Amino acid sequence: MTARRPLYAYYYPAHHRTESGWFEWDLVRAAEPWFDGHHKPDVPAWGELDDSLPSTLVRQTHAAASAGIDGFVFDTWWRPDGATLYGETLRDAVLPADAELPAAFRFGIMWCPVWPRIALPVGMGDPSTAHGTDRLFPFTASDLLALVDHLLPYLSHPRAIHVDGRPLLAVFHAWRLAAELGAGAADAIAALRDHARRRGLPGLYLAGCINAPSDVAALAPIGLDALTSYVWWPDWNGAPRQDYRALTAARTADWARVAAELSIPYLPSIAAGWDATPRGTREWDRQRIGFPWTPVVEGATPDAVAAAVANGFAFLDERNAPIDQPVLIASWNEWSESHRLEPCARWGDGFLRALAALERR
């Protein structure tokens, strides 16, 4: 079989009850429309799946594979004090389901060095930014070695996503690497690679997720293999309501701008939408600007999202990128931020059918 460029979808493993104090499906179910034409709440066509069950991952991976998605990249939370969050999905669902997953389906890891909010939904009196004492935690170069030890069962798994012969390890909000490690960041990354090899891995393919072109300067010199993104789609400081296709044009231009500044690849990441209003309390005054109430991206139809993914493939193909450099999409199932590909009452399986119809090299 001729190799084709992979498409990987980020996976948000918060669809089972934990001690976090909130539950993803509660947020999705309680969402309300804020204006005419605001399609809330979203209703999952498959019901409220529990992603700590192997049967859920079997169903999801087979549906994803039939749409041309080659693997999931799992959001993963680990702190140096040993705390973890939502690890049940990988441990209790993905690994036990291994024999029933599609033969060629792969999985990767995105480490999140930003802890989820202690409580959701966000209230009017809470900070609207992504920064806060409940979210940021310190880490050192030696902590990164412990991170690899924690992730070793997944990074060494036969289904691990590999790029350039090495298991993929993405880092959400990668600006935190430069912020926490400072002038020692490059040495810390080099030590991380050495440690991975000592643990029997062929190294690591390290991809840092940026949120804007302004992140590039701090990350370009620290020794990562690539930059990419998670959700870099809306204009965070722009209008409260934004058009998906206009944002597609803007981000496609930004990819080229970022790539021109880099000596390492930029791997395009497409967001399947953005509307985080389910993560805000119902008493929003409709005037406050910022997360989670604004911006709301409109027009993220199956055809529009598939067209954005096609732009991602074209971006890499036009640069003659090695065939194993992937396009990513956020996400398979982050319902409470309205970027999800899973079937829903409004679109049915339209996102999956639109992706399956794409012509890929």
C-alpha cells in the first residue's frame, strides 16, 4: 500500500466522572443559546459516551478510521507531584481495547503543562484568562525526565504515532517550556531526548503547540522538532462572532508566516470550530468579552472544516514535507468548546463523511 500523509485528531478524555468537580457532559447538556441562530445545546448522536470504557474507544476508532483519521493524540495531564487527570481513558480504555482497534490506528500524547480549571462552568466573578494559580505549576528539566517515565507505556507501545522514526510527544501551550526552563531550555530538551533513548525509545519527536505567531521566537531555538497548534483558529481579541471560512484564510496565511521564520517544520492544525459558551455560567451579562463567552465561531460546517483540512494537506505537500509529517485536527470530541467531529444531532456524521471524501496524497 502506498503511504499517505496522516491525519490525526486530538482527543479530549474528559467524558467520564472524576474528582475534578465537574463533568463534561453536564456542561454540554446545560448549554443555552445566547442569540438567534446560536445552536446550543449540542446533542451527541451516539449519546453521552463514557471514554473510560474500552467499548467506547472501539466504536470511536473504527468510525474515525472509516473517515480517514489515522490516529488520536490524547490530551494528557501530569504534574511533577505525581498528580494526573483523565488518565483513565488511556489506561482503562485504550490499552485494554488494543486487539479490537483498527489494525493501522495509532495514538500519540500531548502533554498539557497547564492544569484544567478547578471548577467549571466559569462564573462572572472568575478570571477570563487561561492563566491563574489553579492552572500553572512549576517544572524543571529533571521533571521532564519523570514525565517520559510516566508516559513510557504509551510512547513505547506498538501503536504509538511515529514521525521521523520517533514517537510523537506534543506539548500544549509550549510557551511554558521556555518560560519555566529559561536559558536552560535547550539543554533540558537535549537531556530529555537522551533520557528517552536510555529508556529504550528511538528518541522523541517533540512538537510544541503555539497559540499565535508571537510564540515562535521563544520556541524556535530550544531544540524542538516541529511546531504545531491545538486550537489556534479564532481571533481571540476580535469580534464576538467570527466566520469560520474567513478564519481559515487567515490561519492558512499565518502558517506560511510561521514556517518562514522556522528552520523546523510547522505542522498545520485545524480546529473544527470554536464556541466555549457551555463552559460559562448562565448568568453571563452578554457584554463581558473573553473566555468562555466570546468569541463564537460560526459557519463550521462539515464542508468548511474539510476544506480547511485540505488546506493543511496542501500546505505540507507544496513544501515537499516528508510523507509522515501529519496534519492535525482539534478535535475528535471536545464538545464543550464546540470543536468535535463525533456525530451530533445537527450534522449527523457529516464531518466524518466530508473528511472521508478528501483526496489525499
